[in-house]
Amino acid sequence: MSGNRRTFLKQSGLAVASALGFPSVVCSAKDAVQEPDALPRHIIHLVADGMSMGTLTLGDAFARLYRQRGLRFFDLQQMPGAVTALVNMRSLNSVVTDSAAASSSWGSGSRVVNGVLNQLPDGVDLYPLYQLFKEASWKRGLVTTTEITHATPAGFVANCSSRGSAEEIARQYLDRHVQVLLGGGRKFFEADKRKDKSDLLKEFRDAGYAVFHQASEMESASLDRPWLGVFASGHLPYTLDQYADPKLLTSVPTLAAMTKRALEWLGRSDHFILQVEGGRVDHAAHNCDIAAAVREMLAFDEALEVCIEFQRRVPETLLVVTTDHGTSNPGLVGLGKSYADSLKLFSQVLRARRSFESIADNLKSVNSAADVRKILLEATGCEVPETKAVLLLESVNGKRKPLFDHMNSAAAQLGQLMANYVGVGWTGTSHTADYVPLVAIGPGAVRFRGFLQNTDVFQNYLALAGIEYRNPTAPLMSECGPSAEEAEFGDKHTEMFA
Amino acid sequence: MSGNRRTFLKQSGLAVASALGFPSVVCSAKDAVQEPDALPRHIIHLVADGMSMGTLTLGDAFARLYRQRGLRFFDLQQMPGAVTALVNMRSLNSVVTDSAAASSSWGSGSRVVNGVLNQLPDGVDLYPLYQLFKEASWKRGLVTTTEITHATPAGFVANCSSRGSAEEIARQYLDRHVQVLLGGGRKFFEADKRKDKSDLLKEFRDAGYAVFHQASEMESASLDRPWLGVFASGHLPYTLDQYADPKLLTSVPTLAAMTKRALEWLGRSDHFILQVEGGRVDHAAHNCDIAAAVREMLAFDEALEVCIEFQRRVPETLLVVTTDHGTSNPGLVGLGKSYADSLKLFSQVLRARRSFESIADNLKSVNSAADVRKILLEATGCEVPETKAVLLLESVNGKRKPLFDHMNSAAAQLGQLMANYVGVGWTGTSHTADYVPLVAIGPGAVRFRGFLQNTDVFQNYLALAGIEYRNPTAPLMSECGPSAEEAEFGDKHTEMFA
């Protein structure tokens, strides 16, 4: 942090007092509801990455089928004092954000270009949320099912011109001393995998971190040291694939287990902020893989349950649950007479055993419809007719192109094929501009009502922590085509898209 | 209403008192916010039919492009005292509702089978909202851009085993004396068009109604008589098509104009309830026609603006704005480097001049790609390349089938084609299971927070009007496929979908 920026950082008397040992006043949830001006001592920010409204709805439908109980997300909305909102997550250069710009908007209060972490187009770094909270003596944690260096966790901590610079982000986590780091992405810390050959695992250990790679190590890790737990070389496996592989089920902790341990570590502090990301909801939606997506939604919901229990025990906790953008906008389509087939079809998702990702390479290398059918039966539990398998093979081999060019991918076409059998359609394979839902509970929740800009989240967190700071902003980039006037009354048409 | 059901209808002392002439106390919006137990004298229920989250978002994006101001829907969410919720709109037989079951859930507090209006599967009629409010001496109005007998308005008034029985519904409107009826569907009232040859227009006149067919007649109609205004034989034209035809622009009132007049009529009463439906948002979404959909969203928003102004003037008004279900879940897809192309593409929607519906017949009868291109250029303002026009022609002629059978329609394929040029993808062409947003303001709004069942809306309206009544319900119909247990551990696969 440069000296002149430091001068902008002012903590209120309250925040300073609290850093010096704000007394732990235990009050009931009712008290928290009735005190609109109460301030939280703890903030938990939960993100189901890439959760379109359809993904949320189908997560709930799946939860009812799978465990006979809907998502806690909706229980939370029902609780006294819970506040709901819609949020505009747009980035600096597009109404469709990516996760880096989305998390940066929460992490700096400033919109950045997609793919960038807390940096304006002119190269000026934005002072990130976790640095501000560090200086206010709040403990900080990141928990995710993706690589720990991925865009959503990184947006609370790092400055980087590219979200792809995972090795640099890993180093910034060390330099900026995030106390609890649990997720995937071990390769970005390993000497033999890093381009600069530096042994970041050792450097973390030298800095006092407990470093571990197994779920069991996490469970027994000492609370006296900060934690770096990286449980996979890349992203953690999909929950669906984990259940198909008993070894993964043992070695890789669930999001709920990581969240529980993170709260045990952080919960000893007077003040902490924790981000919990269900990161692979987004990946499954990119792949048009509803079976994988709803399993990730359930894993996220179990982590949410851990947080709700914590908030109930420690009501000075502000809980904010949201997503960073829609992805592929799945929808369970009305099918059959009186739409009576839709849920019957959707319940076939219960038969799925493997993610699309896990069968992608196989699918691309097969040559016969029979092989396609075999692979799909094993992965999805669905018997796909010969005729459809042939069409999919043609699509995968590039012999058959859809009308919407964007859908010309194996994932998109597999999604279209499976839509016949699970009833779920998709708008594409990338993020969407959809406004997203948010629910908040606890002291300060009232700030999160109505309709928010993504950047409001940062301002709210700072205000609730008594931190006065404002990052610089850049003007939204113009992306418009014709002006309304030109389009309304113009008579020239140019072949823009030929 | 049968005698024994009548005994269930009890009005509270307050409702009776108000029916006898509750004084018009004008209080400020602030007062309304601060009195959580206040009761409304007026209820306005606005429905943007078939508005998925993507439709709402893109309505806002379009409004910014078209008129440099976003939707009032979001301004409303921001207002002090506004309450937001998500709503589960499922019907009795499906998680995907149709408009009849959706409106019946609001109109009776009971879930019915899709396609049915306020009737249980055993044939038992449910006592509808507007009959209950009639007996409580509230004036009642219906305003819509669809046929006035369509499912959404009918759900507040009628009992019918099929939503298709429009002629019967028209008669029930007369028998049940809805004072303000403004929309389309004239043919269901005309002697030469009705199967029973009865002249319902005359019967309405004989019953004291002012009956009119032109916007100008509506503007000058006397407030001393009830109104039946039917401005088109079927649905009112799409706003987009109306702008393309100056005659329609003069003869057919906008939704906002109808709403304004309805409020002038009803606003003289101590108590009224009004449903305002932007019904063709849904139709456009069924057709994967984003240009038509966002124009309907704007027309709806202008009607909402009229209602917000009314609520500001008469704060004892409860305003509830929602939708009955998602349709086709459009999403503006992230396209181009850093998703920077998305809004540029979407802004091409400004060039559109005609709805897909208006060109459907032409498209089906053409034989050359050149003709396809000509029709699309005139309607959408987009130059579609030859290669794509050929593919569309093959799709329309049934020579080319998509992988998802449900998408095998001219509308779906035209939507997929146009997605290349406007950036908007679709999940299908029918309703979706998505939970839907709701925003409420005014006395009683606090009842609409968090997560609601569609049937709660009926119970809330009754409670707020001091009416005690409960309709019978039927158990949700089972639609599940395999149980969780069977699917998890079963090893039998049957070719269910071949």
C-alpha cells in the first residue's frame, strides 16, 4: 500500500476500539433483528458461483428429491430479519461479468474489466477488501471448491492484471497473510510446477503456516497457526465425481467440512471475515451439466447450513449469500401434457454418476454411436436412443453445426441432447447478464435490501467494519451499437455480422 | 356461491366498517412505512406474464438503451418500505405452472392442475378472490394486453375446467359483475363469433356497462357506469407491431393508458382491487422473440409507473408486482473477448420493427434463402448471412432437426438464429420452473417478504381486506421418477425415452 493511499484509510473509533478487544456480547437473534444500527463482528460472504435463477430453483427441486428437504437458502429467506435483494453484477466493460470483475467489485467497490483483479484500465491498483480488513485487525479466510487462487477468492485479496496469473496470486496470499486458505490449486504453490520454481509451500511453512493436502490433516490441524490447505492439484473434484471415487471422498474435504474448520479457526477471533465459494456450480453450468450443477448446489447448501448454525450461535455475524452472475441460465422446461412430464424427467438427474467433464475426453475420441450410448449410460444413467447418439457424434466431430454459433461445442450439444431426458434447457455455455439474488441476515443486513450495485457490497462491508475508504473508479466503457435515435429512424443497414 | 360455502365467508368488523364508508385518510408514504399493521384500501396486483429473470434484466437493459432510464421495477425495489421476495409458482400437477394454475393460486389460495381455473381435480369449484372481494364491497378491475378472458385475468374471477372456455369466462365476468374490464378478446363477446350465438356485448350493455372498442371511447367513457373495453378481436397487438402500424397506435390503448383509466374509475371507491397484466411478455418469450419481449416489458413498466404514481398519491394502496412463471429463460450471453460484444449485439434489438409472430406465416411459405433474408431484414433490421438463412429454411421445412426435440419449431430455431445477432439465448419455448421475483410496497407489503408460496398471495390479500375464508386444497400430485434410493443404488435401466 503506497503512502498516499494509506492516508485515505481511516478507521472509526469503534473499529479501533474493537480491534483492541471489543467485548463479545452474546445476544439473541431477536436482538440482532431489532437493532438496525448494530454492527457485525463477523462477516461471512457466501458465493454460489454462476448460479442463475434456474440453477437455484433446480438446486431446490433436486434437494427435495435427493434428501427430502429443500435448500437452506430459502429457509434463510424466511427467517426473521432476513433481507433479500437483486444485484446488478455488471463489470466495467460489459453487462456480462466474469468472476474476476465480479469479485473485484465486492473486493474494491470499483468495477474493472473482465478478467482483471482489482486494477483499473490505467494500471492503478485498487486497495482490496482483505488488506483494509487486515489493517483493521480482522482475521481473514478464503474457502473454495476451485483452485484457491481462482478469480472469486482472489478478488478479495489480490491485484493482478490477469486472473490467469495464479502463481502471482498465490504469492500475494502469502505476502498479505490471509490466515485461512482452503481449496484446490496445489500446483500453483509447488516448486516443480511453478514457472519461477520457487517452493511456495515451503515459504508458507516458513511463515508459520500449517500446510496440508488431505482432509484428515485439516481435521487435526492446530488452531495456533494459519492454514494453507490445498487438496487437489487443480480444482477440487465435482461432488458427483467424488462420490464415484471412494478415494477422493476420503482425501478431499467437502465445502461444508472446510467451512466448518475455517469457522473453528476464525471463530476464536473477535473479528473475522470469510469468503466461502461453491465455485464449481459455475463450471457445471458452463458444461450444461445439470446433474453436476445441482450436486454442487447441495454441497454449497451444506456449507451454508454450517454458516447458519454459526450465525445462530454467534448472532453478531453478518451472513450474505449470493452469486456473482448467471451461467447458461438453465431452465426446467414445461414438457408433456399439462407440463406433467417435467419433474419426472428432472428426477432422472438422480441417476447421474459422473460429470460431463469426466467423460469429455472419452466422448471426443469415440467413433460409434454405440460407444456414445455406453458412455452416456454409465455417466448419466439414461438410455439415449441410437438416432440421437448419431447426431451427437456428428456434432462432436464438427459435421453438424447448430444455428447459434456459440452453441457449437461438445458441451452445448451434449446439454441439448440430455435436455430430452432431464428436461433442462440452456441459453448457451457462458455467463449471462441476469441480475442475481442476494439474501442477508444479521447485524447490518438491512443495508442489503432492494436493488444493489455489486460495488455497494464493498461499501457496506467497510461501513459495517467502521472503515472509511474509497477506491478510485473508472467510467463504464461504452459498448453500445446504434443510439436509440439512429436505430429508430435510421434507414441504413450494414452487414455487421456476416 | 353455495349456501354452505357462504357460511365460511366472514368479514371482520373492520372490513364491514370500511364497506360502509371507511374515511379516506390521506397519509404520507413515510406513515405507510412506519405502520406495519396498517391495512390497504386499494390493492393493485401487477403481472408481467412469463417474465424470467433474464427477461426482467434485459427489459432494464433495453429501457436504458431506448429511453436512457431503467425500469421502474428496480426504482420500486429501492423505495423505503418496499419488500422483495421470491415465489414458488408451482401448480398442483407440475413444478412448471401455466398461467391458469398460477393465477388460480393467487385467486383461490389453492393449487390446481395446469390449464384449469379455480377448480380442484374432483370438480369442486374454488371460491375466487373477486367474489370474496365483491361480497366485501370492494370494486374490482381487470386490465390486460391479452384477451380479457385469458388465464391470468380469469384466475381472479372465474371457475372453469378449461382455460380455453373463453366464452364461458366472458359470461362469468358479466354474472360476477367485474366493474372494469379492459383488454382484448372482443370475439368472445360477439353474437356471430360465439358458439352459443348470444350477444354478450348487448347483455353487458343491458346490465349497465359502457361497452367500447376504441382507445378514444375509453378516454371519454363516463365514470358512472361499469366498463367493458375490448380493443381487438383477439390479443392486443404487440407494442412492436403497434408502432409499425399507425392505425393500431390510435385505436388500441397502451397498457399504461388502460391502467390510468381503470384507476380513475376505481380510485373513486373507498376500496378496490385491480389486476394489471402485461400478458404478451410471455407470448414473445414463447416465440424466442427478445425484441417483442422487451418492448412489452417497457409497456408493462409504463403501466407500473402509473400505479406507482397512484400509490404515491394514495398511500393506502398496496402495490404487488410479480410474474406468474418464467418463459424460455432468455439470457444475454457473454460473447466476444472479455464478453465485450454482448451489449453491442443486444443493442441491435433497437432496430427491430416487427414481432416474429407477424412474420411467421411469411417465413413458412417462402422457398429461398434470399426471401428469408429479406423478411428478417425488414422485421429485425439485421442482415442475416446466406448460409444461416439456408439453415433456417431447412429447419422451418423440417429437413433439419435440433438435438433437443422441444426446440424443433420455427420459433425456437429463429430464436437460435437471431441469437447470433442480438446475443440472447433461450432454454426452450415453454414455461420454466424458475422461482420468480416479487416486489411489494404500501400497507401490508411486509407480508410479502422472503420466500413465498403462490397461494400465500391469496391468503395475504384476504387477511389485508379483513376477509376470513379458506378454500379446500388437493394434495400435490406425484410426478417423480425413481425415488432417491432406487436411483442411488438401483442397477436397472429402462429405455424410458427412446
